[in-house]
Amino acid sequence: MHDVVDQMLDAMNAHDLHAVLRCYAPGAVVVGPEMEAGEPGEIGSYMMQMWRGFPDLRFTVWETIRFADVVATEMTAVGTHTGPYLVAGGDLLAPTGRGINVRVSWFWHLKDGRILSQRFYYDQLQIYSQLGLLLPLSFRDADAGSGASGDRGRGHDL
């Protein structure tokens, strides 16, 4: 059976925005690590920025679990960063020419054969490290993360 989730994944791999948007029900919501989109223009904008950053982006499904109107998919996303990519915080990352290979999970709630909500998860740090980004690690508290504590040198009871 070729349902709306399969249609959506085919449209994502084809980078067919109109086919992607036809999969969503009126009032659909898409939520990811860096965004929440609640209308076709917002959803389309997010899809387009992904495809601009990774024009060869493809998803390969490993596993699909279906129960009533809920579907969960585990996939791999593979692509090459050859265009501008919007990163957390709103900055555009210039093309690095590097590839990504990232595991992602998407969860879907369907209604009347269309997508009512979609939530997706992936490890942003994994993508950033594959793109060659180094994140500045810092702590607000000068002693945090330094191993410093008021009990230095003494044993601790558990």
C-alpha cells in the first residue's frame, strides 16, 4: 500500500515541493530541532532551505512502524553541502562541499489519509561535525566543567 507517508518520502527525495505540500492536511504542524512550521508557506520554506543547502539530499528508510493513524520511520539522510544552509541561531553556513550521513527519526500523525502532524529528530551536532564546524564550548560558571569543587581531594559517599 502506497500511503501518504510513502508519497511524502518519495516527494522529499524528488525535491518536489508541490507534492510534499499536498501530503499535509489543513492546519498541519511540522516540528523539528530548529523550527516549528504551522502553515504551507512555513513548511515549504523549511523544505526549500534544506534542499538549497543539500541539493542531492536523499532519505533511505530503514524501518517503518505503523499503528492506526500513527507512523514512525527511521531513516538515513545523505547529502552534500553545496549551498547555503540555515543553522541553529539563524546563521547561514556557506557551502563546505562536505557530505553528511545522519540517522533521523520522523513521527507522523495522520488524519483522513493526510499528514496532520510531523515531528522529526536528528543529531544536529553530528551534522555540524560532519560539516567541519567546531562549536565553542564555554560555561557560565567559571568552575563548571573544570573538575573544581568544594570537596576537592576528598572521597564522596554515594
